Amino acid sequence: MRKKQTTYRFWNQQQKIAPYLFIAPFYLLFVIFMGYPLISSLLMSLYEMRGFQSRIFVGIGNFTDLFRDPIFWKSLRNTAYFAVGTLTLQLPIALLLAILLNSKFVKGKNFLRLAFFAPVLVAGVFVAIIFNLVYDQRAGLVNHEFVLFGKEIGWLNEEKYVMPAVILTGVWQWAGFNMIYFLAGLQGIRQELYEAAAVDGANWWQAFIHVTLPSLRPVIAFVFVVSMIGSLQLFDLPFILTNGGEPADAGSTIVMYLYKNGFQFMRLGYAATIGWVLFFIIAVISIVQLKLLGIFRDE
Amino acid sequence: MFRLPIDSESFPLGKGPMVMLILFLISTLFIFGRSEEDGENLEFWIFANTHYEEYQARVPIFEAQNPGVNVQLINFGGTMHDKLLAAMLSNFGAPDLVEVEITSIGRFLKGAIDEVGFVDLRPRLESEGWMEKLVVSRFTPWSYRGKIFGIPHDLHPVVLLYRDDLFKAAGVEMTEVETWDDFIAAGKKATRDLDGDGEVDQYAIVLDRRTESDYFSLLLQQGGGFFDEEGNVIIDSELAIETLEFFTALFNEHKIATPVYGTWHGDPSNFAAMQDGKILSILAPDWYVGILKSQVPQMSGKWKAIGMPAWHPDGRRTTTRGGTMIGMTKQCENPDRAWEVLKFTYFDRPGLVNRYETTRIIPPLKSAWDAPIFREPDVYLGGQPLGALFIELAPDLPPRYQNPYWSEGADLLNDAIFAAVTEKQTPREALTDLAEKVRALIAKDQGRWGKL
């Protein structure tokens, strides 16, 4: 009788403990790899390293220094330039490609889908190396083949051309990826909506404005937010393409400046500060974007 | 017959998870069950492929001479310096020996001198008499506050590499050029619009205006620098300003220089311009000649070399650019054995001759210079013995003082040079602003934690 009671108690306890044990690995890993580094980096932003072994508490000193740092502002401007370029150039192209691939008039859809998607499979480092050759001043594809420019443009040598070159590279790499999201969204729109619009006398453009775009709103919101976050975290492409942001920091981005401070200048506190400021920028922009796109609105 | 207590049928969730568990257990045993090799193990980190290949061939000889010693070479490539920084910050995982590149060493010198993660090698160098055997000015990039944290892998003297055929076609004999004034006169003759379309088709020299590489080489040639031996910022000295004025004048006033094609001198675009005959000369350290040979072998026989033009008659005809050191970390458990490995890879004459054979890098060990290979005709330079020219110039190498703020300084110097050449600022304004920024940075740090 006693043995039976013990077994019952154990079974009862096990039932209570088991769920916690099942979710424990996630929480354990989260605390080790996310929670601790987050808190540690927040604390680090209030300190500055003094060599390898010791550090000094500087309070909000790193934050006030950052807001007075012209290279930070230049990096922020470049990052914003890329983000705007991405939203205004890359996403419309992605949507256009998706519409084309969704139409019944285009042949070889599977091949085209793969062809447009393929660039995203290439690592950013290799994309930068390839485009270094594409933008080559003398023998590069752009200057050599596009004779309309009529002269050797220093895409990566002249300040005004650096960010456009980075944006165009981003379009090549990511437009196909975003196209897939838009394509999935387009395929989810019910055909009856178009038929009803046609009955009401809507032409192609009116159907696009009043049926396609509203139906795609959740997908557009998702793609906008994800692309914006990706743009604000831009690093590897301009770092390799512009050899660390040169000339005159024309290719410097926020994350590149963070990397330089952390690893090249050994200013870990300052780098952590840049990281946290970037986090707040991303959070605010994402919330505003979602709000503007009506994602928080009750349907 | 023996049977396992569980089989794939009774295993929870079936065969798949059981196979995964077995694989997990086997790989865990493999990872953690590997015993360290018997004997003494030393780890040596490298970032350059050519160095790695050289040591791969040489280290087995050392191991054969020292039974029981295993030297593990690890080539991390470009990410090595970041890994080393992380290992030194965490005080765990650093190698016994490591090679560090000249533009990266500054960050490892931050903070109090006794917190630097490298062993001071001066006592060993002095007690064994190595200082006199090496080019002493070459220790300056690896020294700070009287301590020597690394031994130079190279000298990297710089020469002027030029297209003899194209200069001669313009009526210029480059062997007669001795000073920069001579070079400007020669350059004006050689910089030409060949087809009469109003655009220059060939420039006397290609210079990098995006980074400090060429400007700083010229400044070092004159005995200047960014920091002096005591760590003071001297980049706004009259010497530095005059050098930048000269540098910008080559582009804007004399119009004999073209900016580097692409992002640096080793860019394919730059090589293409060379092959097109658009570039007639370049300031080339020994390692760059190695790159030219491997990247544009079709230009063999077209180049010749002279010492750099001097700033005044009988002045210095060379400078230095680039470099690598080997250092011993404070985490090294057997410094004596590591020192033996270091000496074998850096001071062994046959090894250094072999290094020159494969990379064209002139070693800092003076006793190696009498090897016949350094006087052999170089086919790439039309039979000119390039090694002999480098060795002739090597004793006159200028010092290049190291400083923990070099990385920040160099980053800002790049901007200052570009601003001056593109005439957004005068050279004086650009360098004065730069010096003020770096001094403010140092003052801020010293204000926070006092003078170290």
C-alpha cells in the first residue's frame, strides 16, 4: 500500500515538473546566449575599457559623446540613405517581379523564380567581391558595358557614387528574396475579388490599387519592417565593397562604425552604446512603420 | 545471445530520434574523448596565407630536431586579430605565439603597459645579442614605452617601380632621377595625352588618396610620423603639412598623379590600368612586387626599379610600408620553448632565404643578406637584381613609432588626406583638425583614467 502511495506521489510530482523540464533548455540557452549578453552590453555601455583588464564607469558619457560624434551621424545618414533606397527601389522592383511571375502571360516561371531568388544564396562577402569587379573603374561591367555613362565613373572611389553602388548591389541580392514573399501574398488573394472588381468595371490599374494592394497589406508590412531592420543592420556588403567605408567614410554604416570601435579601436563601451542606440532606432522605426501600415488596427 | 535493453521499436518516438541520439553520443565521445598529443604542445596563430605555407614547410624540421614538441599552426586569415582580441580580453584561449599585422598592433597596446597581452621580448633579445643582428629601426613598430612586444618578420623597404619603356618614349631617363623635384620634372614630360582627345592617357605615378598608405610612406621617408617616440601627436607638424601639400600638388598642381584605380593598389582595376600603360610608376614595397608577379605576370620585363626620389640631394631613398611581427602571449605556458620556435621561424638563415624565394620579402636579419639569391637577376624586372637594391636601401629604413591610438588616427588620417586632395580643406586645415581630434580623444581617455 505504502509503495503504491510513493509511486503515485512521484507520478504526481513528475507531471508537475515535466513541463518545466521540457521548456528548460530554451530558457537556459536564452539566459546564457541572450539575457546575459543583453544585460552585460547595457552595463558595458556605461563603462569604458582601460586596456584589457580594467574598466572605468562613465555613466551616460558614452551616449553624450556619441551624439556629438560626426562620424556616427555620417554613418547614420549613410544607413538611412541605404534604407530609403531599399524601400523605394528594391521593394517596388520585388513587387513588380512578383506580379510578372504571377501573371499567366509569362513563360518559364519556375526557372525565373529560381533565377531571381538565387542571388540571396550567395554569401554577402562573395557578393561584395563580385560587385567590386562589376564596379571596377576601368574594366568593370558597369563602366565598360554601359557606354551611356560615357566616362570612367569611380563607383567606389567618389563619395557621391558609393552609397548608390551599395544600394544597387542590395537590389541585386535581395529583390528576388522579397519577390517570393510578395508572390506568396499574391497567390493568396481570392480570385473572386478580381472578378467582382471586373463586374464593377474596374480596369487593371484600379484592380491593382483597390484589390491587390489592400490584400497584400500584411505582406507589405512584414517585408517593409524586415527590410528596414536588415538595412539598418547593414555591414558586410559596404565593409568589403568600400574597404572599410572609404573614401571619407562615404560607405560607413552604423554597424560598421560599431565594429570599428569595438574591434579596431578597442572601445568596447562605446561600441555597446552604438549597439543600444541602434536597437532603439530599429524599435521606434518598426513600431511607427507597423502603425502607419495599420497592423495594430482592429479589422 | 546478448540483446540491448532497448531497440528501435520500443525507443520513444521511434527510429529517427534513436539514430540522432546515437550520433550525438558518438560525436560527443569523438570531440571530448580526443586525447592531447603526447609531449609538449605549442599553438601558433597566423593570418597570412604565404606565412602559413612557409611555416607548414619549416615547422616539421623544428619538430624533428626537438622530439616531443608539437607546434600547431592555425591560419585564421583576416579574422585572426579579432579572435586574438577576444582571447586576450577573456584571458583565455590565446595562442603561445602569434603574428600581428602592423596596422592592428595599436589596439593591443591600449591601457596600462603591464596589461598588454604580449611578453616583453627585450630581455631575451638583448641577452642573446639579437638586437645588433637585426635592423634596429624595424623594432619601433612593435615597441611601446621601452618594451618590445614583437620581432619583425620583414623590413618592407619601398622602391619606385617604373615603366622604363614608356618613360624613355617620353624622353626621360629615370636612372637620373634623384630627388622629388627631378621626378616632377620627369613626370611632367611623361604625363601625356597621346591621342589628342584632351584627356590624359598616361600618368607619371599612381597614388592612393583614399588611405594613408602613400602619404604616410612619404612622411616616414622624411623622418616624420603620426606620433613621436614619446607618444605625442605630431601629424600637424610643419613637416607633415608640407608633405601633404606636396602630395596634393602631385594631383592638383603638377597633375602628374592619378588616384589609384579601384579601392587599393592591389585592385584588379589598378592592374588593368597598368597593363593599358596608363600608370608609369608606383611606390612599391618588397611584398607588392610579389603581388605584381603573381597577379600580372604578363608584365614581366616591363618594370624597372630605382630607390625612391629623395627630398633633398643625398637624402633617404626609401621608406617602409606594411609589416608583421611575431609575439609571445602572456598566456604562453612554456616561454622558453616558444622562444626556440620563434627563433627557428624568424632567425634561421635557410628559412629566410626560402622566404625571399617565395614571397620576395627581405628579412630583417642582416647576416642573411649575403646569400647569393638576393643578388640574382630578376626576370620580372628585365634582369635587374631587385633583391640587391632592397638590401642596399634597407639599413636606411626610417623608424615608425607605434601608439595605441594608431587605429583611430589612421582612420581619421584617411579622411584628412581625401579632404585635402579633393580640395575640401587645405592640407594645413585637414591635418590641424585631425591632430586636434586625436589629441582630444587621448585627453578624454586620460581625463577618465589618468595618464597611463
